Amino acid sequence: MSDIVFVADFASEEQWVAGRSWAYPDGGPTNPGDDKLDHLTADPGHSRGGTFRATRRPDGLWDTGLLTTEESPEGFMVRTGDRLDTRVRLPVGVGAWPAIWTWRDGGNEVDVFEYHPDNPDLLELNNHVRPAGRYVHDDAVRPGGVVDLSVTFGRRDVVWRLNGRQVFADGRGVGSHWRAHLIVNLSVCAGRYHPPPDDSVDELSYAVESLVVHRTR
């Protein structure tokens, strides 16, 4: 048996903090060392509606939407044994770098997913706690496509499912006492690993239609 312990309401200032995270140097707003053109913004139009947007700035950076449960009034954290289910609409524009991931105290990172439209059928799935990862190719993964993702943060095994089908079990897990905050964001690639947006593009976006966390009793 499991209970629903978290249902994302991206408009809630009790659940989510917008535009800053200690996963970025000094809490943000920029992170060029990670090949990002991000300039984090708390502007609600960039994240609070569940559509995470990035808009070009005159200085060459991009205002980008990020929400985290870190330092929010509720301070929700996922923990060992939890299952996170989410439905996302993937971005179309090259240079978009959407992700849902976990973070606490300089680590504890598990990537529910990362995606780059220049690799149109590929999702990146990674456990950085006990390093393991996989690139998953699937016909359902495509620019503008809607996918259901489920991740169980097991003690000895982190398991990812795509549209109900298991696609990766890492055999590593997160250990018995792991816990971490949630981050949902859209970054913009600077060009070292993936191409940046075309000069004619001024906005990128992707949507998180739902995000729910289940906890075993």
C-alpha cells in the first residue's frame, strides 16, 4: 500500500520557491560552468503555470524558469522508497534543456529525466548518488511529445518507467537514508555539449502536466 504524499501545485508559494536554488553557484542566477545560458527568474510567467519558459535577454543569457521545494515553507523532500510519477510535454526548440531532478546539500541528485531536442528520441536518466545512468531511445520520445515517467527511488535500485514500461533499473539505488528536494526547470544549452538555440529563436518552453509522489506505508 502507498499514499500520495505530494501533488505538485506549481502556483503554490508554500510548496515551491521560484528562481533560485543552491544547485546553482551561490544559489544562482547563472551557471555557465554547467554549459547553461540560464539567468534564473522568479517571474511567475516562466514557471508558475506549469509551463516552464525561457526567454532571450539582451545580454545573451536567457531568463529561465525553475521551481524547487528547497527552502520553501513546506520543504518537501522525496526519500528512499518513494515513487514519483509525472507527465511532461517535451520541448520542440533546439537548445532547450528540460529536467526534473533532486538535490540537497550539494548532492543527492537523481535525474528523473533530461532531454535535448537535437537528440529527438532520447531521454537521459541518471543516478548521481551511486553513479549509474542510461540513454533511452523510444518512439514515444519526440519534440512536442507527451510522455509519462515514473521513478522509484529504491534503496538498492532506482527504477525508471516510460509510459508504463520499465526502461532502466540501475542496480545501485540511493541507500537507506537518502532524501532530497525536488527541482523542475528549463535550462538553455550554451553549445559545449548540445547546440544553443538558433539566433532567430527568442522563446523555448515545455510543460509539466502533473507531478505526484507516492510513499509506501
